[in-house]
Amino acid sequence: MQLNGYKPKIVAFCCNWCSYAGADLAGSSRFTYPDNVKIIRVPCSCRVDPVFILRAFGGGADGVMICGCHPGDCHYTSGNYHTRRRMKLLFSMLDYLGIEKERMKLIWISASEGEKFASAATDFMNTVARLGENRRLGDLRCKSKTEQN
Amino acid sequence: MQKQNGTELKNKAKQLLQNKTVDRVAGFCAGEFAYDPSPCVFYSAEEIEENMIYDCFCSPNFSKFLVKETKKPGRIAVFMKPCDTYSLNQLITEHKIDKDKIYIAGIGCDGMVDVFKLRNKTGSAILKASCDNGALTVKTPDGDMTFAFDEVLAERCLVCKSKKHVYYDELLCEPSFETDTGRFDKVEQIEKMSADARYEFFRSELSKCIRCNACRDACPACTCETCVFGESSSGAESRENANEFEEKLFHIIRAYHVAGRCTDCGECSRVCPQRIPLHLLNRKFILDINRFYGVYQAGETVGQIPPLTDKNESDPEV
Amino acid sequence: MKRIGVFVCSCGSNIEGAVDVCKVVEAMSKEPYVVYAANCKYMCSSSGQELIGKAAAEYELTGIAVCSCSPRMHEATFRKAAASAGLNPYKVEIANIREQCSWVHKDTAEATGKAITLAKAAVSKLCRDEELYPQSFPVTKRALVIGGGIAGIQTAEDISNAGYKVDIVEKKPSIGGKMAMLDKTFPTLDCSACILTPKTVDISHNENVRIFSYSEVESVSGYVGNFTVKIRRKARYVKEDLCTGCGLCAEKCPTKNVPNEFDLGLGSRSAIYIPFAQAVPKVAVIDPDSCRMLKDGKCGLCSRVCGAKAIDYSQKDEITEEKYGAIAVATGIDPIDVTPFDEYSYKNSKDVITALELERILNAAGPTNGRLVRLSDGIRPKTVVFISCVGSRCTEEDERGKTYCSKICCMYTAKQAILIKEKYPDTDIYVFYIDVRAPGKNFDEFYRRAAEKYGVKYIKGMVGKVCDENGVLTVKAADLINNEQMMIGADLVVLAAAVEPDKTAKALASKLNASIDGNGFFNEAHPKLRPVESPTAGVYLSGACSGPKDIPETVAQASAAAAKIIGLLSKNTLESDPCTAHADELKCSGCSLCANVCPYNAITYIEKEFRMPDKTVKIRRVASVNAAVCRGCGACTVACNNGAMDLHGFSREQILAEVDSICS
């Protein structure tokens, strides 16, 4: 999927028990979503370290999704509650630093929500595509690419 | 201006050694310049009498220093200003300091001088400095100068969060209270700026970073055995073997790793040679935690669970 | 040296249809460390697995990347294949190029490109895979069954028959559950008590079974094979071992007007009581809220008349601690509260009753001795209206009811209609329904018999309102087939209330670390393939705790859960999943942040001696993970600031490698 020839890179961390299964269900139900969304399987959304997210952005990702079980449904009972706090604070910090908050998203997707996964991935892709290439996070300390050129 | 003078502390220190309460005392001795007293450990009354000083330049937070000191045999006495005791509690919570090996004498504090501010104001070398009666008198090659204390006080002292000692074995001053000085004002002001302006502000600030790691080394919450940002075995202790990623994201991760554990002692900003206001990152986390999960002051008591390792079903959604 | 084999599955045309598998093979064969790449029609087939074996031997592979369907589908298959090829089974990674690629992306170029990216990410992760080995730990050969209804009884019976010890914990004073309250059962119309009682009596005499009645699970710790459960034995104020169940105490008790729970409050009991005639254990219990002795210290009559000297007013709740290898949840279902359905006048009229209340009324041992009468005036009703789906199949917005079908209502409604018609053929019976759902052995025949042979009037349509005007009930309804409004003067209205999980289920689930769904039913480990296991290892689901079920289905599932438990208890040791957290002691600073977030209390701290380079010894506090308790969620790994805590199978290095591979 492209927007004006620009194809954002999106990394989606999916917990094994709910969201990854939800993405599988999107597949077996043939709900399509953009191919630039690539999924990384983690046991639980609470395995997602802010470092992973920042590393993805640093490496050139334009958007990062973290998908977990709905609150109360965590396979490990409380993992997603930890994820929620961690991401709330991390996203708020990045926003504070002037980095578009819309580039990161925490979504609850159950194993039965194949359609929700597909539509969430599509919506997120569109949002990120509108924001354009991710420059800010990668360049927070250095001069922006345009300035360098 | 510090409430206890050097003589008072000296006498106390000598007494603690003489009556065998402790085996050694941590304090300050004169540095190379008038404004840079350095932390040191005294083993005898004679050393104390000869070298120990205390004045409005004795800023460093002694709590982190105790992590290594308490691994040594014997008990050590430390004079602590109120803000230091919060960091101390946090370190005790994290099993970094053994309470049995410390003796804390709480000392009153009216704030410490910001040396950078002072040097900017004097514009020339500081040969001698003395603080008295709410004013600081500085001797320079160009003559004496006097400043009102508020003019040269460190930012963290201007917005001091608490005059209360949350840990002590003995108080040398009157017990005091937490204060409300609007320390989040600047954070809230930044929050109100546009995203572009925020980005520009932090980019220009963080661009100054030379990755000297002074902030990390001074931070009482940074006490990992090894740091994610390189290890001493790499032979680059103070100049990390940084790859590009670490370069860019160092400050976000640094602040994130201490979020919920940072007591807002302000050491990071104090030691930054580039004058980056690093406390603005830490305070943002503190403010957010207060907003989302209820008011929380790290280090207030021993045994608190830091908000980032706690949870509640009814936490707000992202 | 890493030598990686990449196997690209076509999955018939499932993958091949959208992904150019040849291009994937070609691209992957050029990747670093990849020494072999091939395509196969079906990797999961025996020929596909043979291909893995052959290539592993021929190319001396050290790791295997399979580009195929979801790892949730065949990860175990390929791990086994790797193991039989002589590799460590954890040196296998799967690129999901079916569910997450060929099935969702139609454009071949896009799908092929993504498949290659995913395959590369899998190889990057694979390059960092460690060889992992499961740990083994012992199994306590005793099972706990929570709930003493027909499900719990059946599970316990089957486990005990296999020679293992079982304890049943039942919160009520007697086992028997809902089935003990029923009159007859569908579709055979045999007497519920007649088929249940022999089982309850048998189980009480079974020497492998202990029954903790009037008890509740207080806390659960441990893990599969090694649970430690604290059981609260509520004070009965009657010594269970001395009471003979003669019932004299209840007869003499001066407090007689307490609503009888077993009769749903339609009848009354005394303050000291035996719940019902066939109660097991047949032991009296004192209700402390109504007993004069316990409330005011004045009475003591039961103690005086008890020949067995079984009364003990000073009894306190006791906590006993037991060890179990497996736990079966058999907490069952309850009818919902129908009072919020104002339109049916349940609150206002004594003659609007629930189906379970009707069950007690029809029961010969019930409050009316089995005579069908109106509770308001004791007169036999001539016109009875059944309303089905009360609280079932509600819309999401209707908070009074449930969105699901309660499954059993259609059949018990038909049963109750037949029972009334058998006894009182002149009764006019109407049944209002949305659909009649009767898909079971002899079920549809049974329902048709009610409608055709007994002349029960089935009307498709919902009841809008039941009006109670001076004791006269009027049912206002719509007949959707004849498209007309109906007004029926009814003597009795019976509501087929939806069923919901037992009230204690939610709290129990959190004690067990088992998950429940939005409706409060226990989640299955897999809804189709593992219906009697919970996702929590060692916790099994018996009967209706996982969803509404009738008796035969409940019993079948209870036996299935028992079979699973017997399988577990028959093992002397269990092997744990090696994908657990572990602390690097050289990096760990013992700060305890990780233990704060561990949901299983798997992390403890030890003081450990370290020999330093200068030959001195340093003692440091470091984290230690109990691999048998750790389930591998990874919460601790993120709480750990310097990466001392890491997770086997999903290590920091592995995930970062995937991130880098995808982003590059």
C-alpha cells in the first residue's frame, strides 16, 4: 500500500495468545490489510521493551503497533496491565519531546478479533502514511536530515 | 544557605568517631577551587579537624556514594540534606544500601549555589567565596562581588520539593516539611507549546550532549551492576562505544529507566557539563505518574513499589 | 558455525496462490548462514518432515527456518521434526507466510516481498537461538475438584476409579449442585434424584475421595503437578464426624421460618437444618444469621436434643492446606437474576416464576410436595405461559441479560410443559419462543412430542409485557407467524431465565491464574481442540463452568477433564517448557524490580558469592527464577533496566534482531 509513492514501514508486536492469534484469524478469514505491516511475535505484550520500539524507529520504522490481550484477559493475568502503564508513559514522553504520538499505538486485540486486527492495521497504516516519513525520533539528537542535506 | 556551619558538623563528626558510633565519616574537603569541594571519607578526628569543610557549594547527593561505601566493613556516618534522604530511601528499597552500615545525620538546607550561574555572573575567576546572611560574597581578580542568595541558587533548590528528612538517625536541625514550589511549572509550560516547538526545544538541548555519562554516573537511581549503555569492560567507561541508536535515544531510555524511581534530586542537571536541563525529562515522568496513577514521591518511604512495576485494573488507557 | 536450512511451504495453493515461493527460496538461499533453501508442497506432511531430516543430515544444518502457516499451527510439528533430525527442537523458527501473508495480501509482488522479509527476520532470530532443554519436576498424585455438582462428582468419580486420590471442595453444605434441585431430566423424563443420588452416595463412600463440603478455596499457589491449596472449611457449628443426620435438631429448632435456599426461598427451613433429604454429607448445619444461640446466646435446644453431642457453637472457620497435582474447576452455572426484567412482572407477582422455581414446585420433595399450584392462592393454574430466552440472546446494550444462547432453556421448557400436561392434561400451555433449539440426541423429537402429542401451543414471538392486575395475569405478545397481537389471560407465567457462571467463578479464576471470558465463563486452552483444559497448565474445566451445558454434555466433559487429569497424574515427572526467564547473575544488581511484576512469584533473591578478578570474594544479592513456576511472559525482562533478566526463546537479542531485520 502506498501513498504518493511513499510506503511507511510498520512493525507490529503481537502477543502470542490473543493478538497474534487475532492476526492469524484475520488471515484465515481473509481480511486484508497493508503488506507493510510486519508482525513480530512476543509471548506477551509485556515483553515489549521501550528499547525495542525506539530501536524500530531508529532503524527506520515509521510506525509501531503493540497489540495485546484486552485488559483482564491476559494469558499471564497481568502482563497487559504492565504494558498499559509502560506505553502510556513512554508515548506521553515521546509526545512531550515533540514526536508524533500517532506513530505508536497500543491496541487490545483478542484471538477472536481478526477483523479488528485487519482494520486496526489498515487505519494505523493510513495514519502513519499521512504523517510521512519518521524523521524526528531518529534525529532527536542530531540535525534533521533536511538540514544535513 | 546551609543551616549548619562547618564547625558544627566537624564537632558532630568527631563525636561520632570518638564514641564509636561509626568507623568513618563521609564529608567534604576543599577542592582545587573555592567552589568545588570534593567528597571524601575521614577516619580520624585529626583528619576531620584539618580537612573537613561544609558550605553552600557542598551540593553532591551522598546517597549513591554509599552504595560502594557500605560494601566495606564498618559503619559510616553521613550528613544529609533533606533531598538526599529520598534517594537514600529509594536505594534502601532496592537493596543497594544496608541500613545497618550507615548513620545519617540530617542537616537543614536552604539551597545550594549553582556554580555555573555564579560563574556567568562573575565573568572571571572565583578566588574565594563565602556565604553569610542570605548573601554570597565572591572574591575575584576584579574585586569582590556580592549576590543575593536567590540569584545564584541552583534551579532544583529554587523549586525545592521538600525540607523534610525522610530518613535519619539523628536530626541536627529542626524537623521540617515538604514544600510546594511549582517544580512542574516548566514542564507544564513545555507541554503547552506546539509539537514543533517542543521538538525544536529538546532537539537543541539534547544536541549539546557529548555523551560524557556524567548524568548517569551521578544519578542515585542508576545503580545497575552494568549499564545497558556500555560496560566498563569495553574500555570506554566515560565515552560509550555508542552505536547510532544508543547515541540518539540515550536520554529517553535514561529517563525511562529511572521513571518512578527518580526522586527528582536534580543531580543529572547539576553535573551536566553542557547545562542540558535533564530534570525536565525526569519531571515529565513524575508529573505523568502523578496524573495517571496518583501522586507518588519516590523515596518517601522504604518498601514502596515503583509505579512502573505496579498495576491497577482501572488504570487509564493509553 | 551456523548452517541454516530454509524450508518454504506452498501449502498446496494456500501460500503458492499469492506468494512466489521460488523467489522466496532464491532470495533466502543468498542470505548469510543459509546453506540450504528449498520449497515443498506441504511441509507439515510426512514427506515435508522427511525433507527436513534429509537436508539436516546432508547439509549439517544447525538451525531450521520454516516459512509456512502460523507457528500456532505447526511449530510443535516442526520442532519434533528437528528433534528427530538430531537438532535441538528449539533451533527452529517459523515465518508465518500464510495467515499473515498469502491469505491477506492479494498482490503477488507485495506478498512475495513480505514473505521474504518475514523469512529474513526468522533467520535473523534463528541465528541467535540457543539450544534449550526442558527441566523436569515431580507430580503430586492427588487431584482437587472445585464444585460438587454433577460435573465435579463425575470428574472425581472417574479420577478415583483410576486409582488416584481426589478431594472435592463444595461451597454449599451438601454436594449435588443444580441437578439435585431438578425434578425430571430431558429428554428421557427420568427422575433427577433417582439418577444422581446413587452417585452422590457412592462418591461419599469412595475411599479415594474426600469431600470438603461447606468449604471454599482460599488460595492457590504452585504450578502444574505441584499446587498448594488452602481450603477454608466454614464453621458448620456441627461436628461432621459425630452428626448422624437424624434430623431431630431441625425438628426441635424454634426458628422455623428461614427461607430454604434449596427451594429457592419458596419453602422454609429451621436455623439448624439438613439442606435436603438426600444431602451428602447428611450432616446438619447451623445458619449463624438466624440461630438464636449464635446471635443472642439464648436457646441451645439443638445441643440438648442431639444424642450424638455433635453441636458445637464455638466452631470457627478452619484453613487446611493440601497439595495437588491437578485442579478441576466444576463451578457450574446459575440462573440469572430476572428481577430487572420489569416487563415480566416477576417482582410484582407471585405467579410469575422462574423455571428453576417451577422445577422445585413440580418436585415431590419440594415446597408444594409436587402439586402444581399458584404460590399466590394455592389454586391449580389452568393456563400456563412459558417465556423463553429471558435474558438470553440479548443485545449488547441490554445490560440485564446475556448475548449468548443459554442452550438448555428450550429443552427444559419443553420438559416442564410435558410434565404439566402429563399430570394435568386439561392445562392450556403456551410457549413463546424466538427459535426452538433442539439439536441433541432425541431432542427435536422430544420438543415435537410436546407440541404435537401433548398439544403445547408453541408461538413464535416474544412477550412484550406481563400485566398483573389484581392478581390476574395478562400476557401481551406478538405472534410473528400469524402476524397478530395476542392477549392471553394466564394463571401462571414461567420465565426461562438465562444461565450465567457461578458468582464465585471470577474470584476463583484469579486465584487459579486461569482466564475467564467477558461473560465470566472459564476460557478453554483451545476452544475446539483443548475444550477441557484451561490455558493455565494443570487447571482443567469440568462441566458448565466453561459455557452453558445440559447434563449429558456436562458429564461427558467432566469425564474428559478426568481423563486429562488421569493422564497428568499417571506421570511421575513433568517436563517444563524451557522458554522461561533467567537472570544473568553477573549483571543482576538485586534491585527487586523484576519480582514486583512477576505474576507467578517465580523470582526469589539469593546472596551469592562471586570471585572477583583480584581474587577477592564479593557477596551480592541476585535474582533466581524458578523455571517450573515461570511461564515465560517476559514482564520481568522489561522491568529489568540493564537487561540482566532475559527470556529464553524470546531474548532481547533475538527480538532486536527481528526488529533490525524488518526495519532494514
